Amino acid sequence: MNRVIVVDTETTGLSVRNQGRVIEIGAVAVENGQITAELATLINSGTPISYGAYRVHGISEQMLAGKPTPQEVWPWFLEFAGNSPLVAHNAPFDRAFINHELHLLGMSLANPWHCTVRLSRRKLPRLMNHKLETVYKHLFGELPEEVQCHRALDDARMAAQVWVELLK
């Protein structure tokens, strides 16, 4: 795989079955082991954010005021992704939310998905857990100082580094 898109989402809730929506997307293009492009934005879906989700990512409804709508963001994401394989830490979660958002707009995504959680479980079976921060720290030491965990672009960047390292 020469080019992959590593993606992360932050959402209003924990499930699309409970009307959860994507309110932040971060994606990085990785080519030959290097991040070559980035896409990131908050998304104003007009959906209330559950307290549980807010406690994870810290994104408030006030932060979404004036931000792009799903109709503006998802065509941009599809163009950015192209036909490249997609990678995410816990890919089934992000895939479900992204597919839901695209479905609401009459769009779809046929790209194959890969999961860094599954890959890390296979390659690092003795880790106490396979959360992104745990895997990253195991592979690289401490998290970079400026990283905001559970924010889409920073998590996508970390997952990209994990992906590249685990494929070595």
C-alpha cells in the first residue's frame, strides 16, 4: 500500500444507533511511511452532544457554532480519501459513523478499511490494553507534549505513526 488515509472521528455519542453524529474529523495521508497531507475540521451537525462524549473529547456545542456542515465536509473528505485504503484505531467505530454520515447525504465509500487495534493486538499481544495512547507509548515512549488525546487530528497522526511502525 503506497498511500493510506488514517482517520479519526469525534462524535456526539457512542453509537449511530442512538443518533450519534460526527462532530470532528481528522485524516492524514501517509505515503511511504510519511504524513504528506492532512484534513481536519469540526463539524456543525446541529446535534446535541452527550455528556459522556463531551467528557471524552471536550468538544462543546458552542465550539461548533459557525463550523462547516456535514454537507460541506463529507464531499471534501471523499475527495481527500480518493480510492486509498482507510486506517483507524478501532476502525469499526469510525467506519460506522462515517458510513452513517455519508448515507444521510446519499453518498457512500467503498474503500477498504484496516484497524490498528487489531494489528496491535496481533503484533503486541502482551500489552495491558490496546488503547491508542498505550500502543503509542509502548512504541515511541511518551506522547508528544502538544498532543491532545481524543481530538481527531492528533489521534489520526498518532494512529498513522502506530500503523507505520507496526508494519515494519
